[in-house]
Amino acid sequence: MTALLKSFSHSILLLTVFFLAFFSAKATDQADSPGEKFKASEVILHHVMDDHVWHFWDGHYGTLYLPVIIYSSAQGLDIFSSRHFYDDNHNLVPYKGYRLDHNKIYLTSTGERVFDLSITKNVAMLFINAALLVLIFSAVARSYQKSAGKAPRGLASFFEPVILFVRDEVVKPNIGPQYKRFLPYMLTLFFFILFGNLLGLLPGAANLTGNIAVTLVLAVLTFLITNFSANREYWSHIFWTPGVPLPLRLIILPVEIVGMFTKPISLMIRLFVAITAGHIVLLSLISLAFIFHSYWVGAGSTIMILFISLIEILVAAIQAYVFTLFSSLYIGMAIVKHEHH
């Protein structure tokens, strides 16, 4: 156990040093002239928000230019590399009648915003996250097939306790006897958020689960599954609350309807805020070294970053647990059958 903790702490320290080196390169790129003041907010927002390019380190060779897929009524469908929006000095330039401004693409002639289906940094991270889930759990499934009736080995032995925890401590108690119908979705939801949270802590990674569009889709999926699976008692409780006088029902009805929508909104905001806030705190601490131009401040912030990174790993797991827990709870409330005496 001691060896495992020591190895884990060394890995975190290595990631922190790598993160500082990566951030230093971006800070240098943002303030490349000696007299230019370092703008922490711009650099932090650059890392937190989505983009049409993916920076790993300073220079063109450390930049991945992603595909741009756009449609406009004036020019139709266009597909090209985001490399065309930048000159040799990495300054923004128009291309084929389009311009990129604050990560949004417009027609240069009319200023009209185009319909953007580009593979942005977060979309690319989404594909990586999904591919990782498929690869890992395909290997886990093959391991179970090969070792039928035996103790699992390798990846299966690592993930089995987590899967059983989600099933027995999260999904089953909150959904009840019908939990098997929803278990595949709940496991996918848990591991998708967990992997996205952990990958987002890597230096240069995209802020996938800190993107409100991603958390919105996850919350909407839970909302749809909850309401399409709901039984008659659930809907009667919302539209015709039993045991309540008629005048009060007129007051309770809009409250119940609003409550249906506040549940997915709370899921969406909770995950978005928790992950994004963690990234902003880490990046703000890293910025201190460049703001004060001090190695001592940098050393102090590195120590703080080391411990906060450990907390962020814990937060990554907690947020995946909380999202799955509340999703299970909402579904369980919608399908539970009450006994009438």
C-alpha cells in the first residue's frame, strides 16, 4: 500500500511539473515581447474554453489544427483545416470568405455567423474519451469471457469492484427491483464522466466535462429516460397530487412542473461548475509565478498545486458518483410503485 501511494504521489508530482512546463510555454506565447504584461485571465480562459486548435506546447509543431466543418446559406458546405485561419506568426487571418473571432466563425462579407459542425478541441476529447471507454471495457468483457467461473484478472480485476459499487450502492438502492433495465446507462454515465474528469486533469487536455454543452446533453438524457420510463403514479402526482385540496392543487401544479426541469438543470450546473472551478483554481495558482516573476512564488504554488491536484482527482470521482446517484434517484422516484391501503 505504501509503495502504491509513493508511486501515485510521484505520478502527481510529474504531472504537476509537466503542467507547469506546458503552462509556461503558453504564457511565453501569450507574452512574447519583453515589455508585454502577462494576462492571466486570457491564458486561463484559453485553457478552459473550447477552441478550433489544440495547443500542446509553444510553436506550430506543438499545435494540432482541427477540421473545420461549416455551412452557410451564401457559400454552402465547406470543410478545411483550421490551419488556414493562422499565418506563420500565428495571427488570425480570413480564409475563403470566413473569419475566426473568439472561436466563432463568421462570413467576412456580411458578418453572418455560420452553422459550425467543426471537430473542436472538446469534440476531439469526446471521441478520445468514448474510444477509451470502448477499448477498456471491451478488454474487460473479453477477460470475463476467457475466465468464466474464475477470479477476474488484469483490467477486469481493477474495474470489477467499481462496477459492483455502482450497481450495489448507487443504482440498486435508488431505482429498486427494476434497476437492471437502467444499469447499462448508469455504468456508461458514471465511467464517461469519471474518465472525462480525469483526462481533463492532464496537461494540455480539453475541459470536456467542464463544458456546459456536454453536461447539458448528459442531463437531458437523464431527463428523457426518467420521464419516458415514468409510471402513471408519477404523472398523477405531478398533475393531480392526491390528498391535496383543489385550490392548493392549482398552486402545486406549476411548482411540480418547474421541479421536473430544475432536476436536470441542477445536474448540468453542478458538474459544469465543479470541474471548471477546479481547473480555474489550478491555472490561477500556476499564473502566480508569471505574475510575480518569482521562482519562490512558483515553488510555493507548485506545492499547493500538488495537493490541489490530489483533491481534484477525488473531486473527479465524487462528481461522477453524484451525477450517477441523482440520476438513479430521479429514475427511481419516477418508476416506484406505491402501495395503497
